[in-house]
Amino acid sequence: TQEEQTRSDLCFPPGFSFGAATSAYQIEGAVAEDGRGVSIWDTFTKTPGRVLNGHHGDVAMDHYHRFAEDVAIMADLGLTAYRFSVSWPRIQPTGSGAINQKGLDFYRRLTDELLGHGIDPWLTLYHWDLPQELEDQGGWPNRDTAYRFADYAAAVHEALQDRVHTWSTVNEPWCAAFLGYASGEHAPGRREPENAIRGAHHLNLAHGLAVQAMNARRVGGCVNLYAVTPETDSERDLDAARRIDGLQNRFFLDALLTGRYPEDVLADLRVEPDDFIQPGDMKTIGAPIDLLLVNYYSRFTVSGAPGGKASAAAAPTDSASPWVGSEHVSFVNGGRPVTAMGWEIDEDGLVEVLTRVMRDYPPIAMVVSENGAAFDDVLADGRIHDRERRAYVEAHLGACKEAIEAGVPLEGYFAWSLMDNFEWAWGYGKRFGLVHVDFDTQERLLKDSALWYAEIIRQNRPHEPTDS
Ligand code: PNW
């Protein structure tokens, strides 16, 4: 059938990881169980007007209780790796001090289950659920948060290093800093542009300190990269593209991979480097890592003409610009089809960002650690024929292959997301899963995109020659 048609040309080098990704707050639920503390997302979701329809993650996908069923689904799909995040307030309910063993126990059970099914656990330490107590002490704009993070990282690493071989620190520091502290679209919902910049620096510092504190065998940093195009060749559109590329991509890539911030971006931000960047920070941030985790979704087309859209997709709730220092930049229609998020689909942008990192930075192994699309799924005859999502994944896997052929040391692909989940400011209003979840019954159902992905993975298994 159409939806099960595979592409025999989507073959990848031996050892390439085929995974799917999730994050703790988006799927776990069980927010008050086994000693878990309160995170900024608990507080934010309970504040009226912050999340569409007042949705929250109290139950979410109930993964905390259903993880064994979920791992069995991953095994059915043939996933070779699974990227998940650890909830900091499960491990340290107030963000510092004594370790809550029951919190660690959950991740011991999860990783044992994964290993028992031959699935490699990829652990992310921070996917945005900061302990509320640390936010009350200033959150990421407070330098101390970075030191608390390093302590937490060391504790998790010590407890799980026998089970987990690939570690990553902070998921998408751009989002955590600028959606959390500038636009206010994400928790903690502050609109304090200067503090967003401090937050970004301290998130980078937290990454570097954690890398040093863990001394893990294999550790990476994660960034969300976008392809950026100026609308025209006019000077002001070129400047707009330089600014957005600068803050979204280069600010984090330069820091993690070269231990420097780009001068032009510091100038856009109007930051005097010694305002809060202390001696030694950049060396810490640039501490050697083994791989770069790249989350990729879309391309931005930007214009320097004022009066346009202030970001690529309208936020569902009242929010300000996340583009500190470049608030005049407009995001314009690039003329491509969009997902249910309003994000333009452009797989060539993925080839572009991966080859760009290869070209412009010191050699580093990469993985696509998130890639996927929200669409309005329709249940028909007990199935979900999500052809658009399948086409999206297919096109982006094709882009991965193209990047590899161009010489990019790309070691894996993780679909976002394994299953439908709590999509932040959009609550349960957007579905990104390969696996459908009935939000009332918690029943899981493989969408056609999942069946297709499983077939691609099967074709790539070394001991099972393909029949094409
Ligand atoms: C990423 N933006 O989030 C996250 O890592 C996931 O947790 C999330 O579910 C997924 O992508 C889909 O949204 C982003 O507005 C959220 O630019 C918002 C933006 C980018 C990434």
C-alpha cells in the first residue's frame, strides 16, 4: 500500500542510530509521585492564560507508569536508540542538596527496560523543567543555577553511567533562554530581554560545567538550528539574516565548539562581554565534547523591513519578541508548505545546517536529535494515515543521507516525537508523535508514519538483507 511503501535508497552506514525522542515533562505525568518536586512548568501551566486551554502535564502520557509498554512499542518499531530527558525535580526536588533515590530509580527501571530490548538509552539532563525553587532564587539569569546544574549532572551521571553511554546536557538553550525569559511563551514566562541574555550565557556555562563535572565517556551539547534566508539581497534583509542566524545558530555553535561568542552578536545584543561573562567562562563552555546534537525543524525567511511578523510562527498565547536586540526583524512567508505549527517544511535546510557546521567549525560528530512535524491527525478505520508526517520524515532522512554523502559525520536520526505529547504553550493541541495517543484512554496506536519508519529501520539492519 501507499503508506507502507518504503524507499530502498534510504540506506545508511552500519551503526547509524535510528531513534525517537521525548522529554520528561511532555510525557511522564506523575508530577507528585515518589518525591518529585515542583518545576517551572508545573507553575507555568497552572497560571491562567499561559498555556492554550489551561492544559498541563499532571498526567501527560502517563509514561511514568506505562514506560514498559512504551519501550515494547519502541522495540516493535526496531528503534536502535531512544532519547529521553531526566526530570531534575525528581532527582533533586528543590534543585540542590540531597538526591531523591526514588527519582533515580525510575530512570534505572527505564534504562534497564531499554537495554533489555537492545535499545541504546540517550540521556538528556535538562529539557526545560527547572526546579521551581531555583527559579525563585532567580532562575537561569542567576549564575548560581549553572553550578547547581553541574552538581545535578554529576549525581545523575554517577548513578546511571553503568547504563547510559551517550549523555547530553541542555536541550535547545536558545528556547530555554529566549522563549522562557524574553518572549515569555515558555516557562517561567518572564519578559526580561537582558535577563534572557544572561540566561543564555548561564545555560551555556551550565553545559560546560556539567561536561567537566561528569567526565562522561561520550557527551554532547544540543542546539536547535535553523536555515536562515534573507527575503531579498537588500542590505537590510542581509543584515536581518545575519542577526537571526547570529542569535539562533552562531551564538551557541561558536560558544560550544570554539569557546567564543560572535562579536557581531554581542554588538547586536549590546552586551559588554565583562557584564556577566567572567574570566574562564568561555574556556569552560568550549570544553571538548564528543558530539553535537542538532534539532532541526524549519527554515526562516527574514526581512529587515519593519511591521511584519515578530517570529516564525504565532505563539498561541500573549507574548513578546524572543529576538533580543533584533526586534525589528520580520519573519516572512518563504512560500513553502507548512505543518500544523505553521512551520515551513524545508529538508534542504537540514542539509544546509549540517554541512555548514562541518564547513565552519572544528571537526565534530553530529546527530539529528530531533526532527518531525505536527499535523492534524484523523482516525479512520482504526488507523491514522498520516501521509504528510511520513513524507516529512522521509524527506528529512533523505537530507541526512545527502549530508552524509557530502562528508558530514552524521551518526544518527531521532524522530520528534516517539508519541503525541504535551506540546508546551500549545498544550495537547498539537500532535508530533509517530505513535498516536488517545488522551482520554491513554491507548497507544502506531500511525502509518511509525510503520513506515519501522520498515526503513528493518531494511537497514545488517543481518537482514533487503529484498530490493
Ligand atoms: C522543540 N520555537 O521545541 C523541543 O525540543 C521539543 O520539546 C518540542 O516539543 C519540539 O521542538 C516541537 O516544538 C521547540 O518556537 C519549541 O522556535 C518552540 C520552538 C522551537 C523548538
